[in-house]
Amino acid sequence: MNFIVQYTDQFSNARAGRISTDHGTIETPIFMPVGTQGTVKAVHFTELEEDIQAEIILGNSYHLYLRPGIEILERAGGLHKFNSWNRPILTDSGGFQVFSLSGNRKLKEEGAEFRSHIDGSKHLFTPEKVIDIQRSIGADIIMAFDECTPGNADYEYARKSLDLTERWLDRCLVHFHETNDKYEYSQSLFPIVQGCVYADLRRRAAENAASKNAAGNAIGGLAVGEPTEKMYEMIEIVNAILPQDKPRYLMGVGTPVNLLEAIERGVDMFDCIMPTRNGRNGQLFTKEGIMNMRNKKWEADFSPVEDDGASAVDKMYSKAYLHHLFKVNEISALQIASIHNLAFYLWLVKEARRRIIAGSFTSWKAGITPKLQNRL
């Protein structure tokens, strides 16, 4: 993997770059649709490629390990061949999923012991096993195993959690360098910076990650219950330390405004389930604000979903028709809304990139941010 910074904004830390992988190039800033189970919910890959214009998608090691299982993925030749997605893939190590299973998991030095949410079976994720799992999945970019600390954790818990995450990182790096790529292309490993909302822990974690000279770095443990302003503060602290010449990936964040604020602070890569999950519940993100398509106000509105929308479905269907589909629980409503939201998120980061290159990012962001928060 290779990364170059092509342009920087003169008024902020925003930058436009390019990541090169064996499955293609990614222009940053970039948003990655979440394909947890090897597919993006309610969306075909042809739509992802042609209408949404996704350049990379995300898969999850925890879920793919449980189903379809590593043996099936290896027999298929890796996730790219299994799901026929020929562009780059990034996999999360499963740390967040283990975090979310707090009632069914036990953390120890060896790793994280947990029970499957599917059948209750017991499993152990060690740093070494997580690397092996991601080698078998075959994503272009893979994550180190970490503990995702709750946003409201006290200092002592956060410190001990970071201690464990950093010891796990060292083991991940050793095992990654001791193993080979399983398929005919290369993989890159990103450390994950933790530290909760404590500035000294975040600085320490960022310095430690930077010292590993990895291909890129991820920022984890944000948007998990902490105040939004605290999240922005932590991003600023971390990005002041992480290498300028390596991509920075903010995990699991967030709203359209969150993306712009993070881009302004120097983040290059994002993923979040919000556009698809909220879309399936009738919420659309647009350039003028947020629409709930279940509201009666759209019942007789025959204008397009979005007049100058980023997706073909925006021009094809009216608000009234989409409202009808949600009202009668038609499956196509979930598909249309998911396509719209993903296309909007991709439009937003691509427009941010265009504005960075043009030298107008800061003024454009100031103008569009209030609109993005409107409730229409």
C-alpha cells in the first residue's frame, strides 16, 4: 500500500490524497460503506460501483469468522472472490464487536474470550488469531486487535485498557511480520489509537502507534458515548502526532457534520453504519438537511427525492412515492433510501476533496454545515 498527500488546505489540516492498493486506488478523503457480513445491506455491488461510486468497502472479522467461517472464505480464495467485489476492502479486527458483547465476554492478557451472539458458543480472540483471521479474509487493509474503551470510562480503566491494547498491538505486529499474505496481493496493518477522552492517554497512544511505522493508523474508541466536542478534541490531539505521510482512519464516525469536522482536522478515511441503518428506518441525509420519509408531510410531495442528488434514484423517485413505500413496508424502500444515503456520503467526501484542491474547503464547509443539520 502507498499513500501520498496531494493537496493541503491553507486554512485547516484538511488534505486530499491517494491510497494505492493491489485492488485499486482510493482518493481521500473517503467514506467506506459498511459491508459487515461481506455485503452492504440492501445494496447490490453494481449499485455500489456505478451509482454510489464506492472505492472501498469495510468487512468485519468477528462476523465473517462466525459466518460463513474462515474455512469457506479460504476455499473461495478470500473475501474478494467470495463476494465478487474487485475493489479494495478493509476489515475491522472485531474489537468493537467484542466490546459490544460486554455481558458475554471476558478480557485477559491472552485475548478476549466471548460467546457468539448467534448460538452462545465460546471463542477466544487473541492478537495472533485475529491476524490469522484477517489473513484468511484477505482484506487489503487490516486492523490490529484492541479493546474499544467506553466513552464514559474512568481514567484508571482507560489507562489499563490502553496498556492492554498496546501489548496486543506489539503481538499483532510480530505475528503480521511472521506470516505471509495468503493470496496473490499484499495486505497492510493499521494500529488503532485508543485512550478514551483523556488527552495524555491519547497522546501516548498516538506516539506509540506512530513509532511502529505502519502503513497507516486508525483512531478508535470515539463516537461511543463521549460528548461530540470531546471527540473533536481527541482527533486534534491525535492527528498532531500521527505521521503526516500516512493515512488516518477514524473508525465508526459518523454524521455528515462529523465527517466534515474530522476532515478539517486531518482525517482521511471514514466508515459508519449510519447511512444504511438510518436509511432503512426512513431517514435521508441531503444537502439541505435531514428528512424522515415516514412523515405525513411527504405524502403528496411529488418532487424528486433530491433535486440535485448524487444518485440516480434521487431523480427517479418522488418523495411521495418513497413515503408510500415506507408506509406499506415495501422492501424497495430500504434499498432506495440506502442507495441515496450512501451516494450522499460519497458525494460529501468527494466534494470536500474537490474543495480542498480548489482552495475553498473552509468557506464551503462553513456554508453547508448549518444546512446539513436542518430537520426538513
